Amino acid sequence: MKRMKFTVVCVKKCLFENGLVYSVRGYEMKDNLVFVNGVGVCRRRKIKEVKGKKDLEGFVGLSGFENVDGWWGAIESFIWRGERRKWLYEVKWEKEINEMYEGGV
């Protein structure tokens, strides 16, 4: 199983507390199950390519950030400005799968 890393505390906290977070990455990935340290097995689903801040407005409530500007600043610190493409992903904690693993299966 692939892993997905969350180094920004507010983002990982959002996933842990809500069971769902929206995350922007500078590389395109397939929809898949992923393992997140400290959270467990999650389902990653690509939502869309992000061209600018406006593309994030409907998702900021479950991003871990207070507003789009804060989120965009964090994105730019990880993904260099310029021509590099960006994708928005939904990462959702998978309750049934995690409970199965906890049961020793």
C-alpha cells in the first residue's frame, strides 16, 4: 500500500478529527488506498487540476486552513511557483478497513 505524508500539522489534524481532508499536490496520482501515519488507511481520490486560488474556494472548510490565502501560501511553499501543475485530492479515512486491521485480520 502506498503512503501519503502530511507534514503540515493543521492538515493532518483536520483529517484525524473529521475523517476527511482536501490536499493539493504538485504531482498527479491515481485514486487509491493509502496509509497515513498516525491516521491509518485512507482513500485518496483526485478531484481536479488546480489553476488558481478560486479553484479551492469550495474546499477550504475541510483543508485544515482558515482561508484560501493561507492554504495557497502553504501550497506555494511546497510547490514552486510558475508553470508546475497542481492537483486537488480528497483523502478520506476508511472506517471499515481500519476496523478490520484493528481486529487482527
